[in-house]
Amino acid sequence: MATRTALARHLIAACLALGVNAAAQAGGMIFCDRPAKVTATAQDHVLRFSAVVKEELDRSGATAAVVSRAGLDLARFGLRYSHAGLALKSNPNSPWSVRQLYYACDEARPRIFDQGMAGFVLGAEQPTEGHLSLVMLPQEKGDALQAAALDAQTPLALLAGEYSANAYAYSTRYQNCNQWLVELIASAWGAATSKREEAQRWLREHDYEAEPVNVGAALVLAAHFVPLVHVLDHPDEDLSARTMRVSLPDSIEHFVQREAPQARRVELCYNTSHIVIRRGWQPLGAGCEAQPGDEVIGFD
């Protein structure tokens, strides 16, 4: 049997694929609150990239956008984005700050947190490169979601007491960052409730699908004793198949596109030399290479 240390290493990578946010990637483990090392050049690129992101948001005329961030290389899981939040034009922290669920290491509990766009981008593990996806919402949907997100009670009422990086999408026992977001969307767009059970019922009625993620036997075993990952909320048949149905940014984007067909998507990436902007639902390919029709902004 693999050692506990080996399982923990595997688990960290798997958690990233299952939607754990930047703070929770570390929460409860030896990496908790370890500051990232960012060079002056990398920080400059992040700030310039964040400015371009906010220009796209301003240009859209939207009041709210689902924003998703890529972390580690998740190609082996068939995933790019792991963590989603809600960028709000009227966020009291600053325009287009991201309201999101994060895991507070010191308190060992989930919290709702407003983070500026530059800080959100820096949440990726590699500050020298990154991908970001924006889904700008049409006015009626965006206004409703912004109102729900900024309400004094609703975001907290939908917040679970216990965090799990791999929270089952159809249970209220645990919650992760993406699950909180999609339940907030349900509350704003029709469930008209601040109760998680009713928000999930509305999502089921509207055919929200959290696609199964193939996690392998090591994660299922490690989840019995490693913090922030649990199996108690997952159906036995899923665990036997070594899969977990967890809310991920891709699932949320597909659901938003179906419920709000007028929503617009912009995907951006950056590396050490340039920024690429792609407008539309066709995803960027591997790396950060432009294709015909993409906009490229060089780092001079």
C-alpha cells in the first residue's frame, strides 16, 4: 500500500482538479498560508493582465460575470479550470472584485471573501503564466445575480459550515467554492431561497450536471484520513467506480450558457511574452498560443 506521504502528494494534485481554491489548496496541510514567490517582472505581468481583464469586463456592459481561474497543469484530468467566483461591477471592495468562497486556514472554516482581480489571478500556482475565463451575463440575469451576491443574508445563508474540496454536488453535508457559486446562481435565478436544499432541488429541476471526474483509487482511500477531502457525502456507486461528481467551472459555464443564451464568453491567457484574448465559446488550446481571430498584446 502507498505510504501516507505518497497519498497526500497525490491528493494535493487531485484536490486542485476537484475545484479547491487557492487558500484551500493549502488549508489543513503543511503548505497552509505559505506565501508565493513572485518576481517583480511576474508581478508586473499579472497587474497588466488584470488590467486587460477589467477592460474586457467594462467593455462588456455587464454587471456580473462568472470568472474561472486555472491553477496547476490539470491536463491529466482533462481539466483546465479549478476555481470559480463572481466578478461584480458594484463590489464594495472595488469594481470587478471577485466574491467567492475560500477556506480560512487560521479558523479552519469556509468564508465568503472579496478579492481584487490581481489577487485572484495571483491565486494560480504559477505566477509566470495563467488562464482566465469570463462569462459575462445579460443584464437581467446579471443584475439578479449581483443583487443576490451583495445581499446581506443570502451569500452567508448558502454557506455550509463544513468545507470539502471534493464536495458532492447533490448533498448539503459539505461544500466547496464552485458549489457555493452554483447554489447562489440558483437562488438568484429562480429558486428564490437561501436554503441549500431548495437551491439544489432547483438545479436538479433545471438539469444542472456535475460531470463525473475520474479520481482513481488513491484519492478514494486517502479521503478517509486527509483534511479537506471527504467521501461520506458521495454515493457508494460513484466511489466504487472511482469517480466523484463535483461542481467545476466547466459545468457552471455550460449551465449558465444554457440558462442565459445571451451570455458572452472571453478567455484570456498570459505567459512571459504576451497576452492572448479570445472572444467566444471556442476554448483556447494548450499553452498560450494565438490562433486567427485572437487578439495578442505583447509585454514590451
